[in-house]
Amino acid sequence: MTTENEKNTTAENEQRPNVIWDGSQMKTTYVNATNVVAGKEEVMMLLGINKNWHAEQSKVTVELQQRVVMNPYTAKRLAAMLYATVQAYENKYGKIEIEEKN
């Protein structure tokens, strides 16, 4: 005899497509500088490289490598996945300290 939870889980699994991640066209880019810009219908992540090694410099140039544009729903899902990933990392390796932006 199946329980109500088992029926719900089975129904959810039947409705979800099986996603296949095709990495054949994937490019890997390392970034150490990011910025995010948002409008009503899209969120844009700017990803780049900061090659300036001296913190006391008054002017820093970031070489932009990628611009990733997505809708707000995808951005929210990405934010949730990044949050969970960082939480798991900190639980395993310790807290990550970052400078607060003003």
C-alpha cells in the first residue's frame, strides 16, 4: 500500500523532465571580480579579472570576460543555489570573510 507522500513524490518525478547537461560546447572562464546590474525584465552579471595586486591603488581596472544575462526568476534560482553552495563550503572549511561594500 502506498502512502500519500509516496504518491506525491511519484507524481512530481513524472512531471519533471530528465535534464541532460551537454558540456561539449562549454568554455571555462576564471573570474575574481563581479558586478550585477538589474532592470525590470533582466539581471546582468558582469564577470572579469582584476589584475591589480596593490590594494592601495586609487584606480582599479577590471578586464571584463563575460556578461551573463538572465530573467529575474533564473537570477533568484541562481542566488539560492549559490547561497546553498557557499553555506556548505563554510560548514566544511570555515567562514569566508569579505569586505562589506558601502
